[in-house]
Amino acid sequence: MDVLEKYKEAWDNQPENSNKVSKSEIYKMMKSKSSSIVKWIFIIGLFEFILIGSSFFFFDIEKSIKAYESIGLNKYFMHFNTIVGLSIILYFLYKFYVNFRSISTTENTKSLMNQILNTRKTVRNYVLINLSYLTIFYLIALVLMIKKQFADLSTIQTIGVAIASLIALAIMLAVIWLIYQLLYGILLNKLNKNYKDLAKLEE
């Protein structure tokens, strides 16, 4: 029997006023825990933004530009890709912060449950959009690379390069997805548990 079930049994044997006080205490506890989880989601997103934004200090920009140009992409596309990638993270950082503020200021169980659902949806959209954008960029680069660097290959060889590249893409996406699961998945599972506890509280 979990904590909430024990509270429910106690409520059945308490006066109405005591019942309300107990529910209020549980709600405050769930609100505090949920707010803390969403704060950590925001902090992790902020760290990711800083890490990607500071990557220019650790990589040779000229070498990156040459690598882009070697597959038919110019340096402006590299800057565009970087700006779009950072903009996606920045937008979702804003959404994470809004979710944190909303959960911190909720005043009833139903509102808190809705905010938890909104937060889970925001994080899932963030992961999905990041993976989708990475896939689109990779496929564009792959097509241009095959046209420019492997134009002399036979059809079978070209298909082999394409298949190998797609396998590499699948592995890369799987690794990134696992990292996101490690970073955000654990927090979302805790948030989901809070949601279920709040649902029991409403029964």
C-alpha cells in the first residue's frame, strides 16, 4: 500500500476539515517535487545550449568550413545550420522556463496535473524536433556528398555508400536518443509518477 492510499484510509476516519488539510499538504508536497523536477529540466537544457554555443572555441572553424565546402555546402550554410540549431534550443529553453514558472504558481491539483502534462509534451517535442532536424541536415549532406565526392562510383557502389551512411545515421540517432533518455527520461518518469499520485489524490 503506497503513501497516498494510507492517507486516504486516514481521511475516511477524519473530520472534513482535517481531510482538507491533509490533501492540501499532499498537494504542496507534489507541487514542490514537480517544480524541482522541471527546474532541473530547464538547467539541463541551459547546459546543453551553453555546451553547443561554446563549441566554436574547441573546434577549428576553418577546417569545418572546408569540410562543408568539400561536400558542396558553403560556409553560410554552416552558420545557418548553427543558428537554427541554437534557436531551437533557445526556444525550448523559454518553454521549459515558462513550464517551471507555471508549475510554481499553480493553486490547485487539476492545474498542477495540466502543467505536468504540458511539461512532458514540451520535452518530447524538443527531443523529436532535434532528432528530426539532425536527420534532415544529415540527409541533405549525404545527397550532396554522393553527388560531389562519389560521382564516379557505379550504381551499386553508390547504393552501398548510401546504405552505410544511413546505418551510421541510425546509430547516431539511437545514441543521441539514449542520451536524451538518460538526461530527460528519468526526470519525466518522476514527473509522471507525481501525476499519477495527484490523480489518486483527486479520486
